[in-house]
Amino acid sequence: MLTVLILCLIPATRYNQIDVPLMRYLKGSRTVDPLSLHLAGEFVENNLGTEQAADGSVTVRMIAQQYVFVPHCILVPAGVPVHLRITSADEVHSLAFTGTIYNVKVLPGTISEARLQFSNPGEFKTVCREFCGAGHYAMRSALKVVPRDQFPILRSGERGNCEAQ
Ligand code: CUA
């Protein structure tokens, strides 16, 4: 009986003592503290949204949390590489752009990265595809793809979203 108990406990302690630190180490800079996202670092509120690089490519930073995606509506130019960086403030979520092949799993403590590109202008519904609690089915937002010349010119430090258009 005692042996059975010990065998059951080993995986549980091993997970926190070995697996979690090991995963952190292997992931390196892709880790982030889910409890302080709004206080400091890459995912503070005024850094969320679309950032434009000198070469015209864009980086979109988002947070998934019960039960919203922030920003609620993201704006990107068509035909341009989009580098997505997203993390979760709580549970595991999954960001899917309906009508596209893109589906990104989002975990607390980790930055999920994806390379996206949308060839044509249009609006896509964004939904959560991972059950994350009572409000899961209401966790939806939008992605707006506009022609390149209609995308606002962003100053350094400025971030685009649908309201900024
Ligand atoms: Cu978030 Cu389901």
C-alpha cells in the first residue's frame, strides 16, 4: 500500500521539482510571469496591438484571458508578414482565426509565437478553441485585414488596433 502511495506521489513532486524548472530553462526567454503582465515587460497595455517595423512587417502582441482577447480587435495590413506574440493571464486558451488555417495554443507563463500572413483584406472572427471555463463560448473577437495603403502609419512606440484606424 505504501509503495503504491509513494509511486503515486513521485510524478506529482517530480513535476514541480524537475519538469517545471526544466521546461522554463529550455524555453528560455519565452517565459513570462502571468501575474504581472500588466505591470511590466512586453505585454503591458500600451504595448499591445500591432507594431510596425521599418521593413513594413508587423508584430502583433496580445493577451488571452478569461474571457477576452486583448486587444479586442486587431488590425493588420494585407500581404505582409505578421509575427504574432501572445500569452495567457490565466488558463490555457487557443486563438483561432475562423476561415483560416491559423490556430495558436496559448498558455500562461509562455509566449506563443506564430508567423501569419493574410493575402486579402477582410474581417475574420477570432474564437477560443480550448475550453477555458464558463465563458469559453463567449470568448471571441476580431481580426481586420486592410489594404496596405490603408494601414495607419504608426510612430515609434505607437500600436495599431481597430480603433486606431
Ligand atoms: Cu478561452 Cu476558451
